[in-house]
Amino acid sequence: MSKQGWLSGPLAQLTLVRVREFMREPEAVFWAVFFPILLTVGLGFAFRDRPDPILKIAATPGIAAALKSEAGLDVRELPEDQARLALRNGDIALAVVGDAGNVVFYYDDTNTEGRTARAIADRAIQRAAGRTDPVAVADRVTREPGSRYVDFLVPGLIGIGIMSNAVWGLGFSIVDSRRRKLIKRMVATPMSRVQYLGSYLVWRLILLPVEVIIPLAFGGLAFGVPVRGSWIALALVCLIGSLCFSAIGILVGSRARTIEAVSGIMNLAIMPQWIVSGVFFSSQRFPDIAQPVIKALPLTALIDALRAIQLRGAGLADVGVELAILGGWLVVAFVAGLKLFRWR
Amino acid sequence: MALHVRQLRKTFKDVVAVDGIDLDVQPGECFGLLGPNGAGKTTTIEICEGLTDPDSGEVRVLGRTWKNDSSALRQRLGIQLQDTQLSDKLSVTETLAMFRSFFHQGPSVEEAIAMVQLGEKRRARVGTLSGGQKQRLAIACALIGAPELLFLDEPTTGLDPQARRQLWGLIIDLKGAGRTILLTTHYMDEAEQLCDRVAVMDHGKIIALGTPNELMASVPMPPKEPRLHAATLEDVFVALTGRHLRDE
């Protein structure tokens, strides 16, 4: 083979086609590169840890004065019916009705803000009426990087970035080629089918550093989100995760003939994991009975491993179970995708 | 024998697409499969290309069978499919470089571009090419492996008259270079111009076979009708089926 042999070989050429098609689709580049940043910024601000979480409440005129000195509360003075209406509308967390001698708290006890507001309001009213606390307490507040919401969020966003880009990118590209009868044309040549599918995996691996480094660097620079564990483990988890979701992308695109059909299948593959795999809130919130299923999902494994490495300083040995789950999905999805693939 | 087909049969659900046809294509010959839409031309050619499995019958391509020699055969065939849309975002050169990478031998990308006269468009994106240019690129993709046998499925369908004639010129050049070609068409003038021999297909069967001149000479014209022009292949088809060739 000549010096340029590897570049004119089929796997290199097919991969070049993937890269060129992607780079020449500005929208695709936007979603892959900038969307995770926007999401991090947006959610980072929306759920930022405010120094003083101010809770909005309403109080009737007879009791409002006692509450207004409390720094943690934003008190509106309203008549009883309007205060309770505001509570029903979700404008306030607590409605306080009554006067100095007799107070009724209206709130939703399933709402954390409501319960907190009730406790603060109760303390303020009791103290205003002359209660003294028998035990002296002091608060020492710590806000360490690693325990804030944004720290929880960044590994989750890296995980959904790897998943969504792979499943959407491969699913659409494969089905579009099938719709154009291009796949049929390609298999009319001596092209190797494994190399055809392999070029998709290589393409995703080329984009992987961009997908991981951008949110990681942004999280680190803008919010100080740490990476405490092993970089090698982080790289390996991302690598296996990317291959796993590429294989799932191939499986998702293996049969469909139209973009509409594959969109439905993609949503089926992606949406449940967006919700249950602990991207935005801990998957522990789902019932115990569902936990084994949730733990077995590839996105859960990927995100759990990323969080363990970034936040808890885990090494390679600590994420063995997650790597095994991702590897299992990779093998099953790739074999099934290859077997089911509609080559015309 | 470049292509040898015996008693080929293919049914899709309850439609008999190919109903027991025999074909022989000699090396160096341009053989035309002529017929209306739905006659079974594409099914026949795709079985010969190894893209569709026949229900029964024998197919030998360049003396080999798809069952035993599929990968060796793919290296030796050039294929243009009826409705392939090449990727709009790639350039002419990039598209051909990809196809070239699949073949052990063949012309360089630049040589292939020159063969189909797309030199001025070599850097253009496929999406910006005209219909005729796209079709010439599709034929360049079929030629990139220096094929011994070329399959062209309705190469001029949907092109304007000028682009059709340009493509005819290209196919005549290929014939002149001694290539073996099997092409399908539903234009009789195309078959007359390009093909050494023609098989007329209808309802999955071959209803006439011969050189264009033999076929046209075989048609008895009604005596009362003054013979203002020589018979065309259209007349052959009408005489054989009572229908016009372009009827669906």
C-alpha cells in the first residue's frame, strides 16, 4: 500500500464521509456542541444555590408584622381569601391566617418549601411572642464544590450528551441513507458491511472528546465542578459509553424506512432514560421495586460512573459494574443491530 | 457468457414480478430490457445484481453464481440503481473517492470524472448538480471499479431531452470501449439507439427478443394503413400486446 494507503482505504473513506456530512450540517454541530453548554448554564442558574433561599408567603394583617422581621421570608399582606387563593395558585408556599393569639398555617405538606416556610414562620411568631430557646445553637455553613446541584448536573449532562448525540446522529443518518436508497447502492459494491457500521462508531469516537470536554471544561471554569477521580477511568467510561450508545443508535436505525418511524423509536429509546436515569434528579426517588431495572439501563450506568469519578474520586476498579453494564449493552445492541439491519 | 439466466421467477406477495424468463448477454454486447413500468425489468436486473433473491431459476454472472462467489463478483460489476440519491453534502470527488475505496482495481477518481465529463464540477456538492450531471456521476460510480459487466437501470428516466442525448453519447462511448452493458428502459428510441439486442418484457415475461431491426421488421403493419414510417419498437410492443408501451 502507498503512503496514503490508510486514508484511501474503505474505513477511512467511510468515516470521512460521516465527518463531512456532519460538519456540513450546521444545525447538527449546534446541537452537539452548544446545546449542552446552554443546558448547563440554564440549569446551573435556575437551580443555583442561593445564599438565602427566600420563601414567598402571605399573611393576614393581624399576624404579618410578626413575620416581616424574618429574613428568610418574603411576606405579602393579604386578606384570608386572597392568601389562600395565592397558595392554591402556587404563588406562595404558605398562607398564615390569624392574629397574635391564634394562628392557622395553610400549606401543602408534600411540598418541601411549604414545610420549611411553616417551620420558619412558626419560629418567628413564637419568638415575637416572647419564646426563648433553651438550647444555644450555632450554624456553620459549608458550600463545597461537589455537593451542589450543578455538581450533580454536569455528569448527567455529559451522559445525556453522549447518549443523545449517538442515538440521534446514527439513527437519522442511517435511516436517511436508507430512504435515499444509498445503503442499497453501497451494498451493491464490494463494501464490507461491518466497516460501514464501524465507520459510524469511529465517527462518534472522533466527536467524543468534543462532547465530553466542552461541558466538563465549562462546568469546571464557570461553576468549579471538580474531577476528583481517575482521568483514565473517566476516559474509559466515556469511550465504552459512546460505543454502547452508537451500537444502540445502529439498533434504533436498523429497520426503519422513514424519518418519522425512526423518530418514534428514538424517543422510545431515549425519553425513559432521560427521566429515570438520574440526569436532573436522583434515580433513588423512584420506588425500590424499579431500582434493579433502572440500574441496568445504560444511561444510569454511564451517569453513575461519571458521578462516582467526578464527585467521589472513584478509580477504575470502583466503576467495574457500570463498565460491565455498558459493555453488555454494547455487545447485545451491536449484534442485534447487525442481525436486524435492513440493507436495502 | 457475461450473463446467463434460465427460468427466473420472483413473486412479491401475490404479484408475479418475474415469470420464468431466460436471458443471455454476450461479452461486449449492449443488451436492452424494454418494457412499461411494472413489467418486471427492475426486479430482473436486481436479481442479476445479487440484490434480490429469486424464488427459483438459475443466474450465472460472468460464469459465477451469487451463492458461491458473491464477494468476488461484486469486484467485477458496475451498478447504477434506478432511484439512488447520492449524499447531497459530498462533492463529486469525495463521492467517487468513497466508491473507489471499495474496489481493488479501477481508474483513479480523476480518470472517472473525465470519463463522464464532470471535470468542471469536481468540487461541486452533489446537491447542486443537475439531473443529468447526477446521473453521469451515478454512472461514474458504476465505472469506478473497472467493471466487466455494467448494469444500468433506467439511466435516462426523468432527464430532459438534452441531458438524455448527452447520456446516450456516454453509453455509446462505453460500448465503443468494448464494455458489456445490460440496461433497462421504457423508451423505445433509447433501445433503438443504444442496444445491440433487445428483450421486450411485459407482465414478467419476455414477449420478444432480437436486434432492434429484427424486431421492427417482424411487425406486420395493417395493409390499409399507409406505411409512412418504418416500424418502431413501440409498434412492436403494440402489435404484441395491443397496448402502448407507456401505459401503466
